[in-house]
Amino acid sequence: MIELNAEHARRAIVEHTRRLAESAAAAGPDAAVPTTPGWTIADLVEHVGQTQHWVAEIIERRITDPTQLPTEVAALPADPGEWPAWLSESAQRVASACSDDALDAPVFNAAGDERTGARFWMSSVLNESVVHGFDADSAADRPADIDAGIAAALIGNHLAMLTSPTWAMQRSESAHAIRGTGQTLQWLATDVDGDAGAWFVDRRPDGAAWHRGTRPADVTVTGPAQSLLLILTRRLPLADREATGVTVEGDADLARQWLDNTAHVSN
């Protein structure tokens, strides 16, 4: 897996959280979030800020034992006027916690994959900030603005989570549903060069696997990296070509089945 550029990721966490705060203020605390049914803007702000503070503490304390993970969460200010400052604080705190010195330090990695704990958490928080930022944009009827490189990195993170050693324990139904007998899916970003914008998924009997690059596949989904990320995280429909700029060649049902069974922790 190609690692995120750490400085780019830290800046993106802060920037997308700032944008989320703007959209939250524009929508209002009681506004429904159409891309996360059942949530209000208040729920969204609380979740993002609490997650960022929680992750920052894990990295700051260099927690390696999952039984020692923080049990308390930061309180959402009662006054919505204080939310932008609260979110700015949480974003700056987690970005600072993901310092260069911390990235290779021993820290618990909930995915159980080859990444260091801090790199895992940095990618996870960035995913939360970007995808939930889109949720807030949707509630405020604002257009999305996700850098293609960041979107591509988060697609890799998304696939890494779905194929990680701990996914079957956390989401056993999903892990079972995305196994197969050799069915293949290709995701191609039109605005990212080379293998950095190509993801090949192979559905095997012992579990799904993926790698960067292109191969002939049963279904190929092609479009801007932002659209691919939002489709994979089930924020945009696969079929809405006009809204997404995405084309599907081959077995579209295979792509839809994959999407229907790959709810991510950001949902």
C-alpha cells in the first residue's frame, strides 16, 4: 500500500474539518444529513470532534494495548456558535499528534495490517474528515471539493480496511459477502496518473484481495477519484453518471453487490 504523504494528510485533516464546520454552520444544528440517514448536523459535528480527540489521545499516549484505549470522549459544546472553534481544536490536536516522530512509534493499529498505528489512525481520521465533510456539504447544499490525490489515498485506505486481518472479526457479514470464486473488479481514476489511480480487486474463496494497477476485470468502474471515493463509501449512487462522471463497463451487478456489502466505519 502506498503511504499518504504525512504533511499533506495533516493539512487535509485541518482543512476538511474547517470546511465541515462551515457547512455545519450553514445547514444549522438540527438539519438532517441526507447521506447519513438518521443523523443531524449536531450528531455529525459531535462524532467528528470526539473521534479526533479520541484518536489524538491514543497517539499522544502511545497506547499499544487495546484494553487501554480511552473510555471518555470530549463533550460537544452546547452552543453551536462554539462548534467551529471546538472542531478546529480537535483537528489541530490530532494533526499535531500525527507528527513525523509519532508516525513510526509503537501504537495500536485496529486494522492489524502492516501499517504503524499512527499511520493507520492518520488515514482513518483523514477519511472521517473528508467523507463526513461531504456529508455536511450535502446537508448545506454545497459542492464537494476533494483533492484527487487525497481521494486516491483514501480509496486505498478503504480497500485496506475491507481486506485487513481484523475486518472479518469486526464485520463478519461483510467479509463473507465479498469473498468469491475469482470475480474481479477494477476501479480507475481519470485524474490520477499511473498505478496510484488504479485499484484491482480479486474476490477469492479465502477473502477479497486488492493491489494497485490495471488488469482485465469482470467490471471496470472509471471516473474522477472524488466520485470513486464517494461511491465506494456509499455517498453517491453508482448509476448516476450525470452526477458522478463515472462509467461502468462489464458486470454492473458485481460492482453493486460489492458496494452493498462494504459499509465502512465512516458510515
